[in-house]
Amino acid sequence: MAQSKGDPEAGAQKAYQCMGCHGVPEYTNAYPTYNVPKVGGQQYQYLVSALKAYRSGKRAHPTMQSQAKSLSDEDIRDIAAFFAQEGS
């Protein structure tokens, strides 16, 4: 059974919290200082893989791990579909 590529409209709603960091051009957090990457326009499969890796703990970043833990597979596909079609 093939997996859906996600619904970008649903993803726009689900990614609301993500936009607080990833939707701000050239955003840098306070501590530890690092530039928050732009994810709009990124490849769909990369986004799915990254979010699943954060959710499982295989990819290290405390904030992203915390955010991803609450996401279902469907949420991840929808958010990835939104950001993959987002050019900003």
C-alpha cells in the first residue's frame, strides 16, 4: 500500500508552531546560538526523514525532538508536503 504524500493545506495548519522559527528569515535563536534553517522548498522525503529521525531520537536536537514527539506519521507527511511546496 502506497503512502500518501501528505496534504499541504492540512500541513499549513499543523505547521503553525513550526513557523515561529522556520518562518522567520535569517532567524537565530538566543542560546546556544545557531541559525535556524529555512525549510520552505526543501525536498519532501528529506523533511519526512528528518522529522521521523527527530521523533525517534536518532537525530539530536532537544527542541526538534520535543516538537516531533507529538507528531503522527500523517502529521509529518502533511507538514512535509506544506514545506516542500513552500518557496519561502
